[in-house]
Amino acid sequence: MRQLLLLIFVFFASQWLFKKLKRAQAAAGAQAGGGAGAARASHGPAASGGAPQLPDPLVRCAECGVHTPSSEAIIAAGHRFCSADHARRHAARPTGRDAR
């Protein structure tokens, strides 16, 4: 019975020590510059050391209504478009009295 308890204690102590060493290595990698190896070893945005990356917001195309990431949208005449073709088409559309 004593041997079984000792074996269980050694198992849990080794698991605790392994996790502690793993956390220490991840923290040392993040402080040393966070190279590619440290980025692969850590999981999640908080583990990289910086603020979490937010997704790029979507904007609506003024011509067709399709939602496009704002980094890929084309801005022309104060409107946002999903493609250059839609920007040209919108600019060529008659306005004012000519639209009737």
C-alpha cells in the first residue's frame, strides 16, 4: 500500500514539475524576442505577449452591397467598393437631373 501511494505521489509531482518547466520555457522565449519557435510552442493570442489581433472590420460595397474587409476595400469619392470595376461603374452613373 505504501508503494502505491509513493508511486501516485511521484506521478503527480513529475506532472507538476513538467508543467512548471514548460511555462518557464514559454515565458523565457517570449522575453527573448518571441522567435518562430516560441510562437509555435505557445497557443492563443495572449500567449504571444502582445495584444490580441482583432479581425478586420467589414464594409459594404456602395455598388453591389457585398461586404468586404476594410483593408481590401477600394475608396473612391467617399464611397467604399469591393472592386475597381464597381468603383468605375459607380462613378460613371449619372447623378442629379441626369439620373431621371
